[in-house]
Amino acid sequence: MKRVGRLVWKELIELRQDPRLFGIVILAPLIQLVMLGYAATTDIRNVPLVIADADRTSASRDLIERFNRSPSFTVIDVVSAVNDVDAYIERGTAWMALAIPSGYGNALARGGSETLQIIADGSDANSTNIGLGYAMNLIAQLAPVSARSSGIEPRVRIWFNPQLESRHFMIPGILALLLLVVTTNLSSMAIVREKELGTLEQLNVTPLQRWELIVGKLLPYGAIGVVDVFLVVAVAVWWFQIPLRGSFVLLLGMTIVYLITTLGLGLFVSTISSTQQQAMMTSMFFFLMPMMYLSGFIFPIENMPAAIQPLTYLIPLRYYLTILRSVFLKGVGLETLWPQALALSAWGIGILTLAILRSAKRLA
């Protein structure tokens, strides 16, 4: 173990001698978390809305005021005819338009129903779908008034994220993604750097055993990953006010298992690469980007084609995302998350074993 300790100290000295690399592995995750924490959100605010009010009654004015009070919309104009909204949508002045027909107020007074028309600019499909959902929720608040005669009063309760803040969903995912990028890239270049500098041959003739070389190379980057976890979780909880309802000990334990996976993946990349540039490009394009797309971080797995969904079970990031979001938002424990924990552990042990076996052939 003394030889491993000296090798670990050697790696730390190399990191300290390169201030830029030290800044990348410590400061860059914090900066990226803060930037992405504000930028990576599906929430939209102040959607420009034009309203065509052909009714001009107190009921229609009440509906307009509902949209005015909502932080999701900004009523930029109220016109009298539906045809008048076309120019607003075409010029991009308004993203959406609401048409209130004549007789809307009388229909509500009689306890009947009336049809409201929503017109939306579909050039930005994601924002449009979210805006339509906000508009439907506002309009649905009128449902109890018209549904009292039937005795139906819908009541909606939202668990774990009552305000529907997408930031609560995205930031744990950003934590997982940052750990994947930092530790995989660092570990993939660790051994390749020795090849380029010509020092790998010197290490091979030392009394270091193969497992000691591997552990000594990966342990410093695993420690850096753990430090990043503490820093990033602190920013997420205290800066962004993301609730940590579950056990931090469980979160840290599952993160260590995840780091074994990412470090093993980086080691495997180093065995199939000859230069640091090749290692970085290989890890980015053949592993990191597919994991990001297929893990559910960006696109819901349920929305993927049926032929693609089975491939997501090969992505370790999928399991860690589920663990992170469940611990943060739901506060569940290992009794619920054991399938994901087992799959992540199997993936980590498998890739690390494969990488060690292959490195033994390549580096001997």
C-alpha cells in the first residue's frame, strides 16, 4: 500500500503543478452548475399573449385578468376580432393568442359551457407545448364554476415538486453529468499521458504490480470526484434551494459506486487510445454523448422509439439519475432504489474488470 500511496501522491503533485487542470476539475463543475442551473430549465415566463375579446363582459375581463396576474404570461394587447391576432403571431410579437367568443359571459351565467380558442406559434414546439399547458391550467380553474350542476369538482395535488419547478428536476441531473464528464476524461488521459511522456516504461520496470498501478492512477480522480460531489451538492441545496429529502449518506454511497463506473470507463478508453487527444475524443463521442442522450437526462425514455428503449438499460447514467432524483426529491431509501443500485454496481464492476484485464495486456 505504501507504493500505491506514493503513486497517488505523484498524481496529486502533477495536478498541483498544472493550475489550469486543477481549476478545471474543481472550479469548472461549480461554474457549470451555476450556469446550467439557470439556463437548463423548461420553465417559461412572460409568454407574450394577445387576446381577442368578442364578448366584452365582466366574465371575459375576469379571464383576461387571470392571464395578466399569471407570471407565465404577459398580455400585450386586447383586440376585438380573431382575425386581428394574425399579424401579432406572424411578426412574432405574440407567441400565443386567446379568442373569447361572443356570449361567453352569458354561457357561464347559465351554468353552461363555452368553447375558447387558443392559437399558438408552433415554430418553437417545446415552448409552445409548455405555454399551452399553462394556458389550459388557467382556463381549467374555471371548471368548478361550470361543473357544479353535475357535482364534479376536480382537485389536483402534485407531490414532490408542488411548484413544478423544472430546476428541481434538472440540477440533480447536471450533477450526474458533471461527474461523468470530469472523472471519465481525467481517468482516460491518466495512463495515456504516461505513454506520451515515455514514463510508462519506467513504471513497468518498478516493483509496482498491475493492480497497484491502476489503483494509484484512479484513486486521486475518485477523490476529486468526491470533493466535487460535496461542493456541487452544497451549491444545489443552499444556492438553488433544491430540497434534499433523502439520506446524504445513501447519496454519497451511490455516488462512490457511480464513480467506480465512470473511472472504469475512462480506464477502458485509455486502453484503446494512443494519445490524450484521441482519448478525449473517444470518450466524448463514443461514450459521453450517447449516455447523455439515452439516459433520460434530456429526452424522456418513454418518448423514445420502442427499438431504442432497450438500449437505455446499458447506460449507467440512467440508473444514477433515477437514484439522484429519488433521493433529492422523494426522500426514498435503498429499499426502493435497490434495483438501480444493483444495476449500477454490476455495470461498474463489469467495466472496471474489463478495463483492468485489457490494460494488463496493453501495458505489460
